[in-house]
Amino acid sequence: MATVDSGIFVGPGALGAWAKNILIKVGVGDADAGVVADSLLAANLRGVDSHGITRMLGVYVKRLELGLMNPVSRFDIVRERAATALVDCHNGIGQLGARFAMEKTIEKAKRSGAAFVATAHSNHYGAAAYWAMMALEHGMIGFSSVNAPAAVAPAGGRQPMFGTNPFAVAVPAGRDIPFVLDMATTLVARGRVILHAKQNKPLEPGWAFDSLGRPTTDPQAALKGLLAPMGGYKGYGIAFAVDILSGVLTGSNFGRHFPGMLAENFETPTDVGGIFAAIDIESFMDRAEFAARMERAFAEVRGCAKANGVERIYTPGEIEHEKAGERARTGIPMPVEIHQEYVELGERLGVPFPKA
Amino acid sequence: MATVDSGIFVGPGALGAWAKNILIKVGVGDADAGVVADSLLAANLRGVDSHGITRMLGVYVKRLELGLMNPVSRFDIVRERAATALVDCHNGIGQLGARFAMEKTIEKAKRSGAAFVATAHSNHYGAAAYWAMMALEHGMIGFSSVNAPAAVAPAGGRQPMFGTNPFAVAVPAGRDIPFVLDMATTLVARGRVILHAKQNKPLEPGWAFDSLGRPTTDPQAALKGLLAPMGGYKGYGIAFAVDILSGVLTGSNFGRHFPGMLAENFETPTDVGGIFAAIDIESFMDRAEFAARMERAFAEVRGCAKANGVERIYTPGEIEHEKAGERARTGIPMPVEIHQEYVELGERLGVPFPKA
């Protein structure tokens, strides 16, 4: 989420093209590399740097070079019915499985009104919003979620058993910007705790537990311990539900069976599952009427009387939408360490990192 | 949720039969009255008294007698595709629309693998879990959600714009009890604040805001103000998403357009929408394999190392499941005021309330 303010900004077009060429150098096909780079760049543009090129590309390259993730995708539809499919991704790059699955979801929702597709044996797919938002241009409501290495204990526990298991919902809103909710089921993202650790800043109470399950505001203790699920047992329940659908139901990893955090485990594939759903709006209401109702709902929410000290009320996804406009102009900010790492990566692979 | 401890217990069979007969007296058909009574009784058995006979029946009777809710149900399928349907409930009792919709969902999921059905122009349908759990005996994962009169502000706001908008997910788990998550998107239920108000007990910090949007622990101020969404802006986003699917998409009420709380507004119909989904497990995995994986996931979660002072880790729905076993033996506890009210209601309608 947060960005270390280094003063280094890179143009989105140049950064995306560089990321694509780096992926090609480590064995990813041209079109596939473009899909992965675009999804990561979109996260950077929206201000979600935890899922952007500036955090994930180096991890992906390392996993591809170590043979922990297949650069060439192969998809098998293991089971299929009118409104469902299970896609075996054979340890390919998460974005490629997600795109395949969401395209399948949209195609099925066009025919059946709604559809639910799951991926098995896949990898980190970037920000969930990107896949849910694929539904928007088809006049559909999109949904996506994914499980992840364990960082959260069940209510009352002190061992990690669930990932941050994020999910996203995207809804078109006529001439307004879309509704885009993309959230981890923890109170705060792990990336935010990492940032506090780097800056030696205490956490806010309630964010995390130490390895004995005691509440802590020490970011180092939290990183060895647990993230708090949002709303206590409620977040635990949602994370568990996501794990069941993404992991248990797809034959992928679930619960405590993950080999460690993505950026820390470089020994085994992650083997995550993902879920994708779409609802064709016309199955329920004419698009124009729905658009008008969404525009009205948005106007009413933004017009809500404000609490003291609040200047503006945002619809879900509005901050990210505005951030994308801003960053298209300013470029993508880069922490100085990442910039240095990527300059070296570019030199090693013969794809010079673009000038800031 | 919580129950005032009056020492009065009524046998579930007798309570359910009484509720059914009361509903028949106010114009509900025999079979329909049985469905409504059973759904309310199930909530009482599971300890969810906020959605049980002991809280809701009196409200339903009043609304039926005032002509605010139709005792005789009529359902029109307004739009229908292979995996979707929109059901107009014509202001019928919420439970009857929910049952019709969930039966349709299951039937469609049997044919298409998964299905998504919505109800329009309906009423309070009891606990969401009851409808999600209908999927279980069909080897399916069930889901249900509903919007409700506004009690929650958007992040930064101080006017109610969203209901507690609960949702439920039910998953069969082989020989184990099912996974049943049923939760409001607020940090605590409104019923809990009402109970604190009755007992003059302060709220815990973070539960609620007063009418100016300031945090408060005063239950009276909270009842005139706002409930806090769980996880701050995350709960706001989820409540909004539920409102879009249940209200905006179905043509029912949404946002701030509700006429007031169910037990406070006796002037106009509530006009809520609901959503129902089912996923046939066999679309993704053989039932036996899924059952074995769920049993394993449950065993691992229950076996998680416990935080200090914690005796046991529960799977979602386990507490309610055990409560149902207990209350089947002890009977349903009744607050003394409700008992008195129901004795009088029984006298008025010629259906004597069962002896405790």
C-alpha cells in the first residue's frame, strides 16, 4: 500500500514495457508477458504498490528463474458445466490463469446469466480488483478472490492457518466510475506492517498479535506472529470461507499447508487456488436502469452528511481511481532500494531500466 | 443475540406449533405458516434470538395485521436464464420468498453447476444461515444475503445509508458439522446495542457512533446514531456491495430509502431484496474427496495452538450447532416481557401460549 518517498518516479508506459521485456527474458511468451506486466502496472497506477511491478516483479523473476513457477502456461479444464469450470493452471503465472478463468467466466455468464469458475494449482495473481474489473466492459458485475500463505490464526488461536485471502467486487455505475471494492480480510495488509518495521514505527493497537497470540504494537513481533483478521471472528470466518472455495474445493493448498510467504519461500511452488464470478446485469435489470440507479446510489453516498473533520466521502475504488489519474501524469514512485535492485536486474538481463 | 435471563423456557416443539397457529390466525396458509415458524424457531434453537420467534413473531404479526406485509404469497419470475432468476415477491413474508428463491437456486445449480437468484420487493427473512443451509443436503455450498433498513454510515459519514446487511455461507463438511458463517457487516448487531440500552450498560469502544458521527459508548446515543461497520471502510464496502446486489440490482429499496427500522416503522412496507447462490460441489470435486478435505481442514483449525486463556477453537457455526443441541433439551429461553406479550397475543387470537 504505502510507498517510501524516494523522489524517484518512472513513467508508466516505460515501466510497463520494461517489466514485459524482463518477463520475456526469463521465458514468458510475448503476449503473456504483456498481460502480467499490465496487471502489475495497473496496481501501481491505482496506488496499490504492494501488488505492483515495484514490489512483485522481482519476486516473480526469482521464482521463474528458480523453476518454482512455469513461464509457459498450460490450462486444462478439469470439470465444466454450463455455469462452472475448474481450471488446472499447472503452476503457471497467476495472472495468466486468472485471465483465462475470468474470460471463461464472462463467456459463461453471457450464456447462462451468471457463472462461477475456479483455478487450481496457480500462483499469486496480483490485485484481485484487476480480474473482477474485467467484467465491467461486458455490463457485468465481477468478483474474484484467492487464498494465500497463512498469516492469520482462527479466533482464539496463535498459529497462522489462513492467508490474508483478499477479494474484490466490481460493479459498473453508468457514467460514474465503477464500484471497486478490493480488500484483504485482515484488518491491515502485511505490507503495511512491513513498512512500519522498516521505519521502526509502532503499529496501531488491534492490528496484530505476537507469536504467542498476544496483542502487540511491535512490528517485528507482529511479522513473526499474526495479523488480526478484520472484525475478529468475522474476518476469521470470511478468510476460512475464501480458503474453502479457493483451496479446499479446487484441490490446491489450503490452511496451514502453504510453504511460507511468497517473498520468503523460494523452495516450493505456492499452489494457490482462485475463484472468479460474474453476473450479467441484464439477467436482472436493463443496463440503463441499473446505471441510473447506481449513479443515484453513488450521488447519495457522496452527499451523506460528514463526520467532524471529514472533507469528502469516497465510493469504494474512488481513491484508487483518482490515484491512477494522478500517477498517469506523475509516474510511478519507486523506493530507492527497489530502484537500485531493478537497475541491476535490468543490467543482468540486458534490459536497461528506464531513466526516471 | 443475547437473551435476558428470565428463567422461563418453552419447549421448541410447542413454541414452533404456537407460532405456526398464530400466523394462520392472521391469514397465512397452513404450509406457509409452518415454513415461517420453522425458520424463526431454528434461529432460536441456534441461540440467534434476534432472529427468532421470541423477537420477530410479534413484529411479523403486527405488520400482517396492519396490511404492511401480504400474508398470502405470490411469486413472479420476472427474468430467468439458465443460472439466474429474479423473483418478485410482491411484499410477501420474507421467509416464503427466500424458500422459493433458494429452491430455484438449488434446482438451477443442479443443472448448470452453480446459480444466482435474487428476490425483489420482499421482507425480513429471518437468519441468513437458514437459507444458505438449504444447499447442504444437496451436496452444495449455499450463500444468502439481504439488505436492510439503514443503520450504518459510509466511511467518514454521519447519516445512516446502509443496513447491517448480513450474509451467510454454508458448506457441507462430510461427517463433521457443516461450516456455517452468518454475520452482519457491522462490528456488533443492533440487537446487542438494544440489550445494553435496556440494561443501562455502556458499549465497548468502537461499536457505535452518535448522531454527529462521534464514537460513543452510550447505548442510547448509539441507537439514535450509527453502528460501526466491521473493519471500518472494509465493512462499509461490503455493506455497500450487498446493497447493490440486493437492492439496486433487484429494483427494491436501497441505501437511505428505507422507511425506518423493522420494529419501529409500522407505516410502509420495507421492500428489501435478497440474494441466493449455490455451488454444486460435484462441479469441482467428487463429494467424498471434498468431504475428506473439509474434515481435515476442520481438524487442523480445531487443533491450532491456542492463545493464552483460550480453551477451545470453534469452526464457524459450531457454537450455534451446539447451542441447538442444548436448547432442544432445555427449551427456548424467553425474556419476561416477551413472554407476557406473547401470552396476551395468544389470548387475543385464541391460540393459548404454551405452558413454560
